[in-house]
Amino acid sequence: MKKAPVIILIVVAVGSGLLFWQRVRPLFALYHQYIETLTPPDQPVISAEEQIRLAKDRFRNEAAARARANVSIVRELLPNRPHDYYVEIAFQAGSGEVDYVWARLISLDDGTITCQILSRPKHYQGNIPSPYSCPASALKDWRVVMPDNTIRGDYTMIVAFENVEKIYGDKMPKPLTIEMQKHIDR
């Protein structure tokens, strides 16, 4: 007689499990169809962390390409405003890690950037030479504050503004709109 309640419990559990599976299975099928539309069949599904890293890389690369394409503006304006120039450079530590740091620009020619680093690299131990020189290819962004408080360059911010503008459209927060208007190289 003690076996009857256990058997009934097993039958109820299996039955409810089957009913649950019958209701959930179409959702699993839809989920897998959705995933297949996001990822081409010849590419593996990547983690959320990897997707974020790739998005940051695309964002940084777009800004760097714009900065390099317009570096002639820096060379043109530098003799007149040497204290209001900043560059973002890739700073490589001895460990191979790359940090992106902002620096005050001292000089820039076709092959070399000379600057004073303002933000401490996370992966570097020791004293940073001042002035610091690196290849011109290390340039990732530049920013010049003009006498009228407009900003030339600063493509990292311009790309960010463009992405935020896509999200907000006409409902862009006023402080962001004001800041965007200062960046004249958009």
C-alpha cells in the first residue's frame, strides 16, 4: 500500500513534465530560429562580453580613422594654440597591454608625436618620460579648444554623440545638445 502514493507521485510528476514540455517546446524552437537569424551559420555565437569588446573596437576604430583623416587641421592650428591641444594615443606597456591615454600635445610631425601624458596608463609601472615621444601611428584622437570655446576634433565624442542621437532623435537631452554644438567637426 505504501507504493501506491509513490507511484501516483511519479505519474503526476512525469505527466506534468510532459505537459510543461509541450507548452515550452515551441518557445525553444522560436528562440533557436531567432538566434540563427542573428548569427550567420558559418560563424560561432559569441559571448556578450566579446560583443561589447567588438563594439568598443568598432567605435574606437571609427573615431581614430576620422582623427587621422583630419590630422592636417592639427598641424595647421598648432603654431597658434600650443597649450590647448590634446591627443589620445595608444600607450603600450612592457607587458604588451595597450592603454589609451590623453596627453598635452607638444609637437607633431609625419613620424613622431611628442607630448606630456596627462592620464596614468593602467598597465604601466614606473615613471613615464616627460616629454614622451611615440610614433605618429599611435594617434587615436585629438582635441583642440578654440578661443570661442568650440572644439575641433574630439572624434571619440563625435561618434558617441552620433550614436546617442540615433537613440534619442529629436528628444536629445538639452545638456547633450549643447555639448554637441560645441564640436564643430561633425
